[in-house]
Amino acid sequence: MSKQNIVILGSTGSIGVNTLKVVERFKDKFRLIGISAAGTNIKLLKAQADRFKPRFVSVYDRKGAEELKRRTKKVKVFSGLDGVCRLACLKEVDTVVISIAGGIALLPLLEVIKANKKIALANKESLVVAGHIVTEQLRKNPKAQIIPIDSEQSAIFQCLKGYDHNMINCLYLTASGGPLVDYKKSQLKNVLPKEALSHPRWKMGRKITIDSATFMNKGLEVIEARWLFNMPLNKIKVIIHKEAIIHSLVEFLDGSILGQLGVTDMKLPIQYALSFPERWHSNGQLRLDLSKLKSLSFRQPDSKKFPCLELAYYAASKNNMLPCVLNAANEEAVHAFLDHRIIFTKIPYVIDKLLKKHKSLKDSSRLSDLLELDQETRMQARELIRKLAKK
Ligand code: MG
């Protein structure tokens, strides 16, 4: 079998690092063409370049790109967002792993679809912000294909294989609940970033871990699933499953429910996205010992304690612009919380205020309109956060 030529966008993040482990384990199946990163961790990026010897490295930050060029002469270095797109769209590339966090991944995603690549997608914000535009681009480029890496979407993707769309009754996205799920509502205002960052099940990047604590992560996944699986919002349900063993489920018309079980390790959905439609032999680490499972529990999320999930349903049900507002306000609020500028309970407050401000926006399928709205919302969110911080 010929090797897959692969590029990893966001190689120094948590998914990127795990993807490189998968690539290393299945050395005979991949040729790593390039890696890209924001440039906040040049030391790790240089170490990855030395170890995996890709021909190209792209660094979003131009200063970081210059630094990498000084440190190594062995690779060709691109920079900026156009550098990311250039790397991902190289002719010889078959598969692009998109594991950049945040809405910034949208442009590279659209370019990669236009270039008809196989995409292993870990970024959820791009689908949240512009699912209608991404779906339309996929329709125009039927050779491009998105295989989700997000564990819940991967589970649903696997459960749906072989079934017609009209046989589905609903999707169940499971939520581990994050580190604060059992806190009382009154305790949440005193939560420190350190507590919100200590996720009991998954080891992930900082932004997504806070999203997990607020339940916004599940809200973003509801919107993501809507576009990935062409499902109406009222057929996408969320259920808390603290053990995080069942990664999501599909209920069919006859009442049968299929779920995908596995260890809590992102290498498994990453490997599946890269091996699809095949399955490759995993080592012991990725095997689940059923005899050691004591119980599997399920319960409803508490929207009074964690309003972000309902804010996401609301935004997605209104029009195609509000999810962009939701995402931009959330990104700004999460960063402000991580920097100790606002308290935990102000994250949904900021998002709610911004959604209300923009609730009667007209739909647009122009990317430029969305990018403008994104910038405008971020500015408004920062202003609101400044006011809240003074109080
Ligand atoms: Mg997930």
C-alpha cells in the first residue's frame, strides 16, 4: 500500500502531539510532509521538526517563523495564515489534520476542501461559526471529505456507518461533565482557572478544558454535529456520562441505540480518522478492559447551573450568524477568565449579552460578513469584559 502523505496543522497542541504519536506508531503508513503551529512553542516545534523531518514547517507568527529559520536550515519555513494554507494545499498532500484551536481554522479548512483533500478535523469552531459555508463548499468539492476527530463526533460517525439518514431517530452526545459538574450553583462564582482546568477524564488544551467546565464544549458539539450529520437541532440531545467510556450514541427509529465505547484517549479517534475506512491494530494502551468497568451512569445536564449549552441551542436555532457571535464572545470570555479578568459565571453572562445584541441579524452566506461579525463581536466582548473587570 502506498503511504499517506500527511500534514498536521497545529502540531504543538494536544491533538497535534497525539497525532504525531499515531504517525510514529504507524510509520510505514505515513509520510509526514509538513507541520504547522501558532509559534508560541518554537522549542517543541523545532524538536518535532528534528525528530520527524518534515520537508515543510509553517509558523503562524512571523517572528516565530524567523526564529525557527535561524534555528534550523533543514526545512522550508512558511509563515502567516497564507503559509498554513499553502502548506495544507500542497499538491502531494493526501490528508490534512486540522487541530488548530479556535475560529482561526476556518480559512485553512475552506482552502483544504477546495483542494479536495481528506480532512481529519479536530477543530470544532470552524463548523460552529460557518457550518453553512463549509457544507456548501463540501457540496462543490465532493472529493473532499471530513472525518471527525472530536471523540463524540467520531463515535456518531462510526455508529452511523451503513445506515441511511432517514433511519435515525436522534443523536446522543455524551458529556463527561468536566471538573465542576457536581459543584453547587453558588460555588461556581468562586471557581479559579486552576480548578476549572483540572479535567477528571480528558487531558486537553486550555480553551477546550474551560469550555468543558462551562458546558459550552457540548454546545459547540451540538452545532458541529448538526452540520457534520445534517441533523435538525431537536434531534441532537446531550446526556451526562461521567465515566466517558461511551463516546456518543445514535438512536434509530426502531428504538435500538448504538454507541461507541473506548478508552479515554484521543489517540483512538485520531487513529480512526486516519485509518478510515480501514481499522488498524492498536496496542494494549488503547484497549478497554470491560471487566474493570464498575458502572456506566447517565443523567440530564443542569441548564440552570451551566447555561452555555442552552445558549448554543438558542444561537443555532435563530439564524446562521448567531453561532459566530456565540463563538467569538465565548473565546474572548474564556481568555478573560483564564487571565483572571472575569469570574467563571461571567462567561455565560458575556455570551448572553452579545447574543441579545445581535439577535435579529440577517443571514449571510458570505465569508467576509462572518469574519466582520466575528471581529465586531470580539471588540464588543472585550469592551464588556473591561467594564465587568472594573466592578
Ligand atoms: Mg469532544
